[in-house]
Amino acid sequence: MKVIPSRIARQSLAWMLLIAGLANVIEAIIPKSQTVADWMEQWVPLEVSQGSRLLILLFGLIQIMVSRGIFRGKRTAWMVAASAMGVTVLLHLGRAWDWQHATWSLLFFTILLWRHADFTADSDAASSRWGFLIGGSAMGALLIYSYSTVWHYAPQAHLQREPGVIARASAGLVLFQNLAAEGHQSKRALRSFQGVQLASAIVIFGTLLLIFRPVLAHRHRAVDGERERVMNLIQLYGRDPMDCFALLPDKRWFFHTGQDGSESVVSYGLWRNYAVALAEPIGPEGARQQTMDAFRDFATRQDWHTAFYCCHEKNRWEWEGSGWQGLHIAEDARLHLIGYELKGADFQGLRTAINHARKVGWCFRWYEGVPIDYGLEAQMQLLSDSWLAAKGGMEMGFDLGSFSPETVRLHGSGCVMDKEGRLLAFANWPSYAQGSGRLIDLMRSAEGVRGVMDFLILESVARFRSLGITEVSLGNAPLARIESKDEKAQGGERVVDFLFEHFNQVYGYKSLFEFKRKYHPDWQGRDLVYERHAHLPSLCAALVRLHAPKGLFHMLLS
């Protein structure tokens, strides 16, 4: 017996489910004649035979809504579809003994049970757009259903069968839960109108849940022990300054065991059907490419698109050989502390910043978090709040930390105080590469105080060097590219160059690059690694939403 491929079976079932849903909606919208209803009254309760028409409409809408999930092999969609088809069998039999539609639903229900193994994909991240799309479609179908119901019962409800009158009455039922315009002498009419009201309440409530689902939904919860596994892998193999962000609450983790038994982890964020990994896998270097490919296979089974954000450009030859493509998107500024000195004309501006700070009485303090200084932490909180308010009030995420006293105590913070003891600036410094490197993160400074962040960085660097730390990362300069911007730049890189040159007012790309460039760092290229034939605009939208959970509009305002 020839085995039907899983993808073909899913697609066929999806189309069949969509057709079945449309048929149910049409069947529900067209009322059965009163003669059929009277005949059924001797076999089943009238409220079942009449009320099932409304339920058939709702289940038909459900079938249409989940057909896309069936097409993509989603496990939750299969559960909903199988339940809906099982119930519609009973509803069709309960409504005028509609055995033709019941047989079709039963056949489809049986096929769904038979092919249950084809549906293993996890759900996508919550998205409000489906609330508007599904809710709008359901409300449109319900308005048509209401119109046909009111038209059917107009004589019994003492309504004129005029399109304008029927439209106002049906809209009142659906949108305003209004029964005042109808007569109540007929119990059948009253029950049908009340059914429309109930359906309207269900659709409105369901639509609101879908719209607010991204806000109401709980964050992805890690399985017990997963966080500890990630921490252990960072301790063993961590070498990237961005590894510390693998533990942020917006991340999910994919673990992969290599042929030699070693384990690696991919830390990723999920937006809609885009799984974007943060930097490269954390694990043995020899298993890096195998883990990236395994993550791609895993995401494909979930019907997700994959990408790796900020991979090291030096490894491009390796992942391009496995079918990935890359686009240069940032430069990572590294300071190698052995031999790093502020000598020569190139560092004159930084020496001036230090001299100015000492002249006005600023002092540097390293806060380890032990013992806890609640007064200093309160100043940090106030400074962070005022800084956010000045920038638009939005914390970023994904590869940037957010303020909390717990984070400050975990990583340690460099602080600059004025001579009155007031906090002027602070920055967190997570460690990486088994403690041999430090990354600057969460920089906060008082408004209008120039040069304070340079003083903080230079004093922190001096402290790290005294502790034997060999490297400091000043973080990424997004969209920057050190190579000459000439005809060798690819199409995607030309777009990145254009954004860097002309959209500085959105994020301050050039300003951030110039701020870091005066330290004369070792620039290390970072690439966005993605699948061939990927839809780059959608991938860019996913990156924006992962970095700015409140959306592009709030990001632009900030």
C-alpha cells in the first residue's frame, strides 16, 4: 500500500476542511422550511433542531479558521478541527436528520483521527492580527446569518420584509444585543433571536481574547532544569559577549546532542512564525554548524522560518557551505586590554574627558551588590526611569538587558557620582568567555551631563585590567560596516548602508558608531544568517518586534 506523504495529506485535509466549513456556514445561513422543522419536532426537541443551525454556523467558522493550521501541521489546530468535526456530525443529525452533511463530517473526522501523526508542529507566537482577521470574518458571517434569521421569522415577529427594516433589526441583534424592535409573540422567533445574541456575545468575547492574547498570554515557561542546563553550557563553552542574553525571559531554548555526546543550545525568540536565534549556538565549536542545521530542521517541522541574528562574520564560509545566506548588519567593538593605552593624538578626546571629570569632582565607584546599598539602587531606579522617559519610555529586549536591582547585583555596575554623592551615570558589565571578558550593557546617564559615560567606561576598563580581564566589548554598532562602501557591496548591504546613512534620527546608528569609534576598537563583523529564499521584509519585521516588544511605532517614538 502506497503511503501518502505527510505534507500532501495535510494540504488535502486543509482544503477539505475549508470547503466543509464554508458548506456549514452556507447551510446555517439558509433556514430549513417550517414544514421540515414541524416534522422534526416529533423526533427531537424543537430547540435542538432549530438551535443546531446556530451551532453549525459557529463550528463552520471554527473549521475555516483552523484550516490554515491544518495546512501547516499544527497540533492545536488538529485538536480543534477533530473536536469540531465530531460535534458537527451530531449537529447535522439533530437538525432535520441531515445525514448527507453528517456523513461528510464523519468521514472527515475519521480521516483526521487516522492522520493524527502528521500534526506535530507547535503553535506560533501570539499575534493580534489574527484577532482582527478572524473576528472580522466571523462578525461578517454572523451579520449575514442574523439577516437570514430575521427575514425567515419576520412574519412571526411582526416585522415587514423590507431590506432596510430587516438590516436594522439584524444589526441591532448582533451589534447592540437589541430585541426591542421585534415582537415576542412567537417563541420560535424569540429563541432564534436570542441565539443570535448569544452567538454575537461569543464572537465579540472571542475576538477580544484573540486581540489581547499577546498581552494576556503567559510567557513561554521553560521545562524544569533547562535554565540550569543553559547556564552550565555558558560556563563551559560561552565565548560570545551576547551569551548572557540567552537567559533573558523572552528566550526559548533548543538543545542538540552531537555524535560525540556533547550538548549545544540555541537561544531564540519567536514572533509569529519566525524563530530568530541570538548569535551562534552555545557549545563546542566543532558542533556549531551541525547544531545550526539541526535547529533549522526542528523549526521546519514547526513550520517556522529561521534566522541567526549577529553571527560572527569570520565563520561565514562555514555556514554558507550548509546552504545559509548572510547579510552584514553590525560591527562589534572589542577592546583588547593588554597593551591598551590612551596615548597619542587619537585618544586626546578621551584624555580630555577624564581630566574634565576629575576637575569637576566626579568619582568612579564599582557596585558589586554585596552588601546591598538600597540608597544607591534607589538612585539607579530614578535615573533609569528619567532616562527612559526622555527616550520615549520603552525598554528594548532580545540582545539588550533591562533595569532591575537583581540584574545590577548579578553582573555588577560601574557608577559615576558627583562631589555631592549624586548618581550621574551607571552601566552593567556582564562577563563572558569564562570571565575573561566584560560587555557593557544597560547604560544610563543623567540628561545634559556631557562626557560622563566616557569617564565611566574608561574607569571601568582600568579596573578590569587590574583584575586580569583581557577583553571588553562595547557592544554592537547596528548597520555599521567598516569595509569601504563601494560597488562590491551586495544588494542587501546597499540597503543597510542606506539605512545607516539616512535613518540616524530613528535610532542614532551613526551617533552610536561614532561614540564607539573614538575608542579605536577592534571591529568584528556581525551577520544576519538566514535561509535561502527567505522573505527579508518579514524577517526584518520579526527582528524589530523581538527587539521592541511594543512594536515599531513605539520604537519610532522613542
